[in-house]
Amino acid sequence: MLQTVYSSLINVVVAGGTALVLWVGATHVLAGTLTIGSFFTYTLFLGFLVAPIVQIVSIGTQLTEALAGLERTQEILNERPEDQDPNRRVTLHDIYGKVEFDHVTFSYDGSRTVLHDVSFQAELGTVTALVGSSGSGKSTIIGLISAFYVPAEGKVLVDGVDLSTVRLDSYRTRLGVVLQESFLFDGTIGENVAFSRPSASEEEIMRACRIARVDEFAETFPDKYDTIVGERGVKLSGGQRQRISIARAILAEPRILILDEATSSLDSESEEMIQHGLSYLMQGRTTFVIAHRLSTIRRADQILVVEQGQIVERGTHDDLYAMQGRYFDLYTKQQGLQNNLFLAPGEGDAAVVSTENGGSGKNSDGEVSPADALRLMRGEVR
């Protein structure tokens, strides 16, 4: 706003001053009281006057930019380091991995509640899957487990200890996170994998790369594991970045593992191979999985269906599927048992369900009813 005001002001001064000098000078020349040479001299004086004014305005613009940058710098310098929080005094020397949400309520801005009275337990060595529509609160739950936020009400407990009182350096060293958007630093492939445990030996790094299938593409580069990946890994594909992120988590040997769409950027063949590595990684660890492809979480010990900040259903895949509730709707839609929006009724290889009266099992719009879809999934009809 200040820059706009300054620019408008200088335009008015220059244009107005030029017009004034031309009008006054022309009037005196016509009246014979001013020579042409004197008029030319005053015009040059006008140019000398305008140049400093323009410089003054540019200095003002630089000052406003500098003040804005100074304000942001002061905000960063005034931030209190997390480990200097007086409430965080508990040091976790060892973590077994039991995680519990005790009536947790959370809001980002203090006005709109994102999570409403969420309670659940994740025992050591179990896999907890979080499913639901976008914006339902799944990533917020993961953020609370990662100690990025503190609940407004309730507690997040790790091995019975309130996470809001724990020193973060003693907790996050035992936490492994594989996010949907993998972040890589401007270094080599080996350095990015070793970031989670800098003291790891080269043999341990190579082992993690083999499990995550990083060796499949790293060995093809001229510099192999010394290949520079670029800022944020711009020189690699999305799937390659995600494999490095998985290898980093494997090397960390965490007690609590978080997988947020960890295989979303992989093709089917690569995903199948990496699933074996993830299966190894999840052994004996408390694992939390966010997956929109529900076929990847069928073997989870418990599935939490989150909608509008609340857990509306919980149980195993078989239990939730038999309930024919929200999870059933999500699963059947992904399996293509409802009307394909890209095909007109009657086109494509639509599933035809035989019924007792010899009908097709479809309604008038060509859709398969949920009851017939369930019978088809169970193999009761063909």
C-alpha cells in the first residue's frame, strides 16, 4: 500500500510540476518578460529536481520492504525453541510404543474444532489404520501423535506418559514418519537415507536401500549413491523420492511408525515389492497408516473411520464390512461395484448379479444394489 501511495505521489508531482513550468514559462515568453534561453534553463532545473525526488521515493520503498522483513525476522527470533518449553521436562529413555488418545479435542485457530472427543488405544506391535474422507481429521491425529500440536482438551499418552510433557528430542528419535509428500535435502542419495541416523554404517544404509528398493534406480546412475538429488529431490521422480523416504524410516529403526499414503506415488509393481519392506518395518512396532486405497489396510489390527473430527466406526476389515456402514460404502465404491461415472448404463463390463427371479440385480439406472454387491463380494452369486 505504501509503495502504491509513493508511486502515485511521484507521478502527480512530476506531471504537475512539468505542466506548471511549461504554462508559466510559455506565458512569460509570450509577454516578452522571459527569453527562450531562460525558459530552457528552468526546464533543465525541473529535470534536476525530479531525479532526487524519484530516488527519495525508491528509498522509501526499500525501507518499507526492509521493515516488513525485520518484522518477520523478529517473529522468528522471538519463537521459543520446543525443548525450552517449561512444560516439557520428561525424558523418555526407552519407548515401547503404546499410544492412547484420552478424550482429545483439538482446534487450530481456537474457534473451529477439528477433533471432537477422540479416544482410542494402539497397543504395541499393532497396526492402526485411519480412513475417511478428505478433511475429516486423519492428518490432525497423525500430527498430534508426532507431537506437532498439543490438544486443547484431553491427553495423548505414549506408554502412559502425557506427550505434552515429554522432551521432543527424546521422543522423535524413536519416531518414524513416511509422508505422502517426501522431503529430500540437496545432497546425495546416501546422505538423505542416512539423515535419520547419521551414525549408521554403510552396510546398514545399503541394507535399508535394498529393503526399500532404492538400489533399483540408484545403481543405474553413474555416481550411484553419491548422486545429487537436488533441492527437495527435484532430479528424481515422485516414486524414487518416496522410496528414499521409506529407506530413511527403515534405517531409523523407530518404535512408532507413521505411514501417510506411503506408497501413493508408486506403480503397482513397485508398490507390491515395497509392501514386503514395509511389512518387515512394521514388525514389533506400533504403526499408524493413512491410506485412501483401502485394499492396502485390510490386514490392520484396527481400522478407525474418521468423519468430521469423530471416530464413527472402529474394528477390523471384516467387522466393518459386515456392518455395511460408512466403511462399507467407501470400500465398495473403490472396488467399482457402484455405477461407473465414466460409462453410460449398459456399457463396459458391468457386474451382473443373478437373482432369484432371474433378473440382473440392477435397478432402473443400471446400478448394482449394495445388498447384491455384498453377495457378489462373498461369492454367493456369479
